Amino acid sequence: MKHLAGIIGSPVAHSLSPVFQQAAFGACGLDAEYQRWETTPAVLPARVASLREARCLGANVTIPYKEQVIPLIDELGGQSARVGAVNTIVNRGGRLFGFNTDGPGFIAALRDEASFDVAGTDVLLSGAGGAARGIAFALAEAGAARIAIWNRTASRAARLAADVAGEARGEVVSLPAPPSEARYDLVVQTTSIGMEGGPDPTGVAAGLDGARQSALAVDIVYAPEDTPFLQAARRRGLRTLGGLPMLIHQGALAFELFTGVHAPLEVMFDAARQELARRSAGAAR
């Protein structure tokens, strides 16, 4: 029996997950297919219910449903209960378990791709959506000394800061405006600004004024790999990390939850980069 997995969201046509997850299935000799499941709000309950089928391994969940799927599943695992957002649903004998691999995937990307240790650092987080929630809780768990959260809707930043503060050993605050004081060791951009096909693909997200000269600037947008935010950070002399490593690391954790098989990280990276290169070449024609 061929197993199924997929990604639930809207839009999902641009998603790289089917590319690198399918490559991982193939590399591990698994008879499984990973699909794109474009999902409207009206059909979200039915789509999640379909994951209970015996042949379905589960699904990844992306914008705008990371919070909306929670009432539709049976149990929360890992960080998802604290985070209040789910990006991975796993079918175990017809029961659906929700996980959040965004935060752990982000920390793994910092560690493995940028040799960055969060412990004891000051962090600025721009954005307060589902991905930002996972990242914020993971930063707190990793021992950040101070996490400052800024969002264009100040109430969302304040709510996220209050939620994380109860879990953190360090200080967690929300900011009413982007910072002007260069005090942060890590600046993380989690909004859709600069994303291909997004509402502001040429924009530069705020926050870089708060970066120390030795800071690492991270944009979780992965298409394009080199976003306007990263370009602006490099012009300031900052180290940078794009969104692809987080995408792959969180996807690898999801793959392992789906299959119980160790994820082939290099295969997944190679497949994703080849697809991005193909898309870039197509756009240039």
C-alpha cells in the first residue's frame, strides 16, 4: 500500500516540502507520496479528518492554519501545547497527534549551519505569527538571556511575549516599535516581507537597526534564498542565514515523526536547492 503525506495550507503551490520530502522517501526506499493540499477554510475540517485514513502518514501545516488545526486533532505532543501552533500532524492508528517542529528546526539550523549558540544571547524577533511562536518558545528553551518581540500589530507581539515569559529563564518583552539601539546578538525575521509571491516581495523587514556588529541576521523566508533583508544585513557587515536550513531541519524532524526513519538531510538539502535553481532559471527566461 502506497502511503500518503502532504502539506495543508493556502497557498501551497510554491511549497518546497513536496520536493525534498519526496526525495527523502525515495532515498530511504519508502513507498510513499507527498502531495500539495491546497485547502480553503471551509474544507479544512474534512482535510484534517482525511488524515485518519490508514494509508495516510500525516501532514505538514503551513499558513494560515497552524493554530486553526488544533481543535481538529486528538492530542498535542512536544512543544505544540505550549506554543499553541501545530506544523506537523501525525496519524497513529487513526488518532491525530500535533507537533511543532518549527522551533527545534530553527535551533538546529542555527547550530549546524551557523555555529550559533543561543544561550545567554539577546534576541530580536520580528513577527508574531505561527512560525514566530515556535521559534520564540525554542529560543526561550535554549536559554536566550533576553527575547524582544516586535510586530506591526503590537497586541500580537505583547500576547506572544506574555505566553513565552512563563516558560523562559531570561527576560521576554514586546516592543512598541522597531529598535534603534544596537544591542541584539541575533535578529530573526519571521514575516512574509521579501517572499516571492508575497504581499511585499521587495521590502526589507525592520529590525536591523537593533543588530550589534557581531550579530547574526536570520530570515526564515526561503524563496528567494537571498532576500532583501539578508542583502541589507550584509551591507551592514552582519553574518546572515537564510530560511532554507530551518525549512529543511524542521522538515527532517517531521519526516522522522511520519516514518520513524532517520532523515537524509543532505538529500533533502540537495533536492530543495536544485528546485530553487530550476525555478530561478525559469523566472529568468
